[in-house]
Amino acid sequence: MQIRCPTCNKLTTWKENDFRPFCSERCKLIDLGMWASEQYRIIEPAESITYLDKNDEIPQEDKTQKPFSKDTDK
Ligand SMILES: [Zn+2]
């Protein structure tokens, strides 16, 4: 039986293949690594959103009281 490696699309055999459905250990690790980094991306934004929510209440008061130096420069 022949299968296609999901990582590099190379044909490989199912039998006597320690890394199936991948053709090699490298392709298996690449696939696992991509999967892990995708999970990271899902967790990261969720955390920054909660941080923004907390900080949003306090700095908004500060901004209205202090004049912007950029505006006075020009
Ligand atoms: Zn491969």
C-alpha cells in the first residue's frame, strides 16, 4: 500500500514505515511543529485581549489630561 506524505506529498509505503503517515521523521516533526505553533497563535491573541480590556479603563483618563507633545511640535 502506498500513501502520500501530508507534509511533502512524496509517495511512501505504509508498511515498514515508522513515521506513517509521513515519509520520514523530519516530515513528522515538521507537521507536529506547525500544529503546535498554530495552537500558540490561538492562545496569544486571547490573552492580549483581556489585558487590553483591563488597561483600557485607566489610560483613557490619563490621555485627556495630558496634552500631546506631537501636536505642539508642528
Ligand atoms: Zn515527507
